[in-house]
Amino acid sequence: MKAVLKLPVILGSATVLAVGALLLGARSEAVAPPVPVEAPPPIASTAPVAPEKPVVEGERPVIQIALLLDTSGSMGGLLNQARSQLWNIVNRFSKAKRDGVAPELQIALYVYGNTERGASPGEIRRVSSFTTDLDSLSERLFALQISGSSELAGQVIGEATRKLSWSKSPDAMRLVFIAGNETFDQGPVDFRKTVVAARNEGITVNTIHCGGYAEGVSLHWKLAADLADGSYLNIDHDAQVVEPPTPQDAEIARLGEALNKTYYAYGGAEGLAGQERQAAQDRQTKGLSMGALVTRSTAKASRNYSNANWDLVDAVAQNKVDLASMKAEALPEPLKGLDAAGRKAWIDARAAERGAIQRRIQELSAARAAYLARLRKEQKTAVSSTLDDAIGQVVAREAKRHGFTLE
């Protein structure tokens, strides 16, 4: 493969005491940074923020992202970047708003150049429809294997356009990101027709070539993006995603684990499976790197991390269940002997506990981001060229075009 050309970025009570003890617990010793820089000052805990204005179901703006990843034999690096950077991508939307309302982020996943069970004769497989269940998406990413040899870009774009449940709202932000390294015109389906068809449905196709910029142009990756009114970028898919250690890492990771203790499964076996999935994805992500675990912990402290399908605290907050009328056998053990008022008080206490931990993670994450930015400036670190960086460039452009603010 040719050398990759680096591109610049374009675009009352016991509950209170318990929470205090958790947040003011002993800090892990800071890891020494690679160069002598001044550690950030201690952060004072902020007062609880006022709750956002309630949003009626269906009134939240929608952001939909479909990831189409080449998982043929040479794409192991791309798959590893997707696994480690999923949470970075989610975090880019953690403060997104339009007209003061936070959007609902939905992510779908297709793979192509894939011969695993469930793939079509064209080596295309839908791994996940649009979902807000990020732990389930992460689980499926880790389960993927490299296989296949036919990279039918035009065909996978066509399938994603036709078969995914795209929002019908004219104000929705609908994005496709297709990443791979072979010529874009493989197979019987003309990519020129499928990218234009997507554009006509209000879906913006963005192409990410895994290789050199000029090489991607010659292989029609830029032409596809131009026809789609999208963006063309290139990345080094074999680049190792490594962030320098920061003084905040250990505490963010500890609080990310502590967050899990505020989740309570309901509904029997399915709920318990969701709870185990949460813990399993912590373990999987930690196995990649401390940086990946920290970004996952940060995502868990954001509004985009929701488990209302199995966690009772989220389900009550989102009015997915009627807590007072739920049968005792469907409830977590601590609630089974409580009346309606007792149930509500118990859930409110758990929600307060969770919110306090999330706010602390957010504070630490902001300090971590500032620390890393200063470190990169002092070391004159070049802008990286990975999947998350490419998606970040496009998100900045598309968010502005659709009236979203990201900060």
C-alpha cells in the first residue's frame, strides 16, 4: 500500500453522604506524563445543573450515522480503530444541541468484503440497524472477524439507503461513512447511481479511503463523495490509536466502573443480559488501552448513553415504564417489597447518585482534554489520520449545515 498522505483538519440524607464518599474517595496516583508539564489544578465539584426542559417523545432532533466498513483481509487495522474509537465518535455529540434541544444519536453498522455467517452473496452484512444501544453495538464490533475479498462499495451504499429505517424528518442529519481501500467501482451496482439515490433521499455519503489521498482519487473515492455532496478523506487505517497518559485517567476509569453500580436490571433474563453486556464492554475496551476505557467512561457520563431497554433508572426517566404498576417479579430485588411511593423514592435516589458521578466524570474529562491539547501543542504533535479524525471533520461541517452546535 502507498504511503498515506496526512491531511489537516478541515472542517437528604444517606444518599448524599454515600455519593460524597464515592466522589471524594482516594485518588489513584497520577501517571507521569511523557514530558514534564504542569498538572492541571484540582477541580471543584460543580453544583447540580438544572434539568433540561422536558422533550415530548418524537420532538427531539435526530442524528443518524451509518458506518459501512470494509472487513476484507487487509482491513484489520480499520476494524481495530472502529472498536477503540466508537466512544470518541459518540463523545463528539455529547453536547450537541439544536434550538436548545439535545438530539437523539442513532448508529447503524454494515460490513462489506465479509464472508461471515449472515453475509449476502455480495459479501455484505447488516450488523446493526439504527440503535441507541451503544453497548450492543460495541459488542457486535468486537465479534466481527476479518474475511472476504469482494469490496462492493456501490452495492453496500444502495442496501444501506434502502434497508435502514432513515428518519423522515426534513431536519434530521443523515450521514453515511464508507471506509475501505479498494477501487470504488467494483461489482455490478454502479456507485454513481447509488450515491445520487442516497443524496436524493437527504442522505449524505462520505468516503474514507484507507491509503494515500491521490490513490483514493484514482480509485474513485473522491468522485463518489463529490456526486453525493459529501466529503472525501483519507486515513492511515493501520495507525495505532495511542493517547499519552494523563493525571485524570485512573479516576475517570474508576468512576466509570462506579457508574455500573447505579444500574438496576428489570424484566428478568433480558435485563440481566444487558447488565452483563455493560460490564463485558468495559472489559473489552480496557483490553484495547486505558485511553479507550477512559473515552468509554466519558461516553457513559453523557446523555447519549442510554439503557432504558434494561435499566430501570433510565426507563423511568424516559417514561418507558409505569413504575407504580410494575409487577414485583419484574423489579430489581431492592424494590420488590416497596409501595409506589417507596419505589419512586428509591429510583430518585439512584438517579441522583448516578448524576453526581456523571458530573464528576464530565469535569475530569474536560480537564483531561485541556491537558492533552496543551501536551500536543508543547510537543508539536501532528494531527493524526484515523477513522475518528475523519468522521470528526465531517461532523463539524454537517452539524453546522443542519443547525447543530457541538459545544
